[in-house]
Amino acid sequence: RCQSHAHREWQNCSAAQGAPRHRLSVPQIVEKAVEEAAVYVEAGIDGLIVENMHDIPYSPRVGPEVTAIMATICVAVRQSYPSLPLGVQMLSAANQQAMAVALATDADFIRAEGFVFSQISDEGFLDACASDLLRYRKQIRAEHVQIFADIKKKHRYCYYQSLFLPSN
């Protein structure tokens, strides 16, 4: 379902339970997400990424409630648009959780943060995940789920760069 030159749009879901800024119930979050997906589909997009963008401040530890809510949202979007390429991104760098959600909801891909380089970011230290994520994908038999990877997280300071900076 994923095409190489597809126009994809991020769907930034409302803050989930557990996040300091959450205000909506789970059914309200799901309803809003499906309504926003409809706007994007009507605008002609041919792929959608569901992301927990408003769960700020971000934490390197994502609770099970966020994974459950993201799965619920993805099921609703998939049921509403069964042929739409669907992806999952879970902040911050909750790549294994995103992979599990993708498998459980028949999503096509995930966006993985910090795939290759460890880094310092606004969430703290994020370790590279390629090895663990690829092994996890194999372990849960989700090899059909594509990984769109950030080689380096866009908002970051690369830890390894600091090791080689001149001291003067």
C-alpha cells in the first residue's frame, strides 16, 4: 500500500490520558482523529501517519495507556479508510510500541526516531534503536511493517559529536 513518491500527512492526535495537557476522553480523541483523517483524505493525501504530538512534555518512557490509545485511534482510522497507507509514530522514540501498534492495527509503516545515532534531545538521552527495533520486528513477526527512519532525530545534539570536538 505504500508508494515511494506518496504524499503523506501527519495526524497530530490530542493529548492522551497520562499527559499533563490531556482534556478529552478516549472516545473524543478517536472521534477527532477520524474527523481529521477525513479532512486529509478529502484534500487528496495518499498516506497518513498517526502521531501523539500533543503528549507534551515528551518523556522517553511511554506508558501503556498511550500505546492502547494509539492502537484504538489506528483501528478507527484503518476501519474508516482501509486502503489508505497508514503509519504510526509514537513520541518520544517509542519505536517498539509503535511497531506493536502497527502490527495490531494493520498499519503499513512506522516512523522511527533515532534509528542509528544516540543523541541528547529535549526528552533527554535517546539511544540508537536499529538493532533492538529490527530484532523486535522479527520477534513479533511484523517484517511486513516498513520502517521510515530518522537517521538522526531532527531536534537533537549528537552525543558522539561531542566526543570529537576540539577542547580549545
